[in-house]
Amino acid sequence: MGLGIVSGDAGTVGVRMELSRIFIREMTDMQVIELAEVGGDRSFPIVIGLPEAFAIERRLKGIRAARPQTHDLLSSVMDALGGRLVRIEIHTLDSGTFHARIVACRADGEEVEIDSRPSDAIAVGVAEGVPIYVSEQVLAEAAKDPQGFSPSPPDFEDQE
């Protein structure tokens, strides 16, 4: 097993990635996060909504909202039920849409997979440092069509 590879029931789940950048531009609906390969040189952007971008940024920086937001609520429910997040898997890229799942461990130790948008999974997992894995198929597809973005769009402000 190589660096960043996880095995699951269906074989290799993916390559370990990390959130490398968040591009937020409030005047448009198009926000971008960039994932980069841990110990490698591959990266790709994912277009997300403004609320998800703000949630990721806020949770990454450890800023607490006055009242729990949706991603905070999901994390609190998971904790209250004795579960924990294990990893995020981005497994499919279909017609420009990324598909992900959250892998969580229930209180009894059983792993469960929860369908999710990548942005929501990352918003939930980023505060706890949950690892992100991306399938080789998604990496290959994203390299062919990086959603029209260069790694550093000049008209976006880097909000790292």
C-alpha cells in the first residue's frame, strides 16, 4: 500500500488529498476550493456555493457562529450519538458534478457510508482534520476538465 492509499471493501478508495486553498468571491455564486495530493503534485478545483465556502472557512479557522449552523449541527449530532467521522471519499465525477461520501464510525464500531456533496463533507470534516481521499478515476477526469479554472484564478482572492 503506497502513500495516501486506503483499502476498503471495493479495493482502493483513493489518493490522500488535502484542502489547499479556498477562493471566495462574494459577488458571484461561484466559489472554489482546491484539493492537493498529500506528498504529490496533483491538484484540482471544485466549484461550491457561497454558504459552503463560508462554512469551510469558518470551521477551518475555528470560528464559532452565535448559533449552530447546519455543519455544526451534523457534527454535534454525530458526537452526541457516539459516532465519529473516519474519512471523506470523493468517488465520482459525472458531467462536471463531484460525488462524495462521508465514512463514519458508529458507537458500536460499524462503519457507515453517507452520501454527500464534497463541499458539505469537507465543511463537516475540516474542523476535525478528517482525511480526504479521491479516487484515481476522479483525478484523471478532473485533469481532463478542471471546470475551466487554472490552479490560481487571477480574479479570485485567496482566503487561506
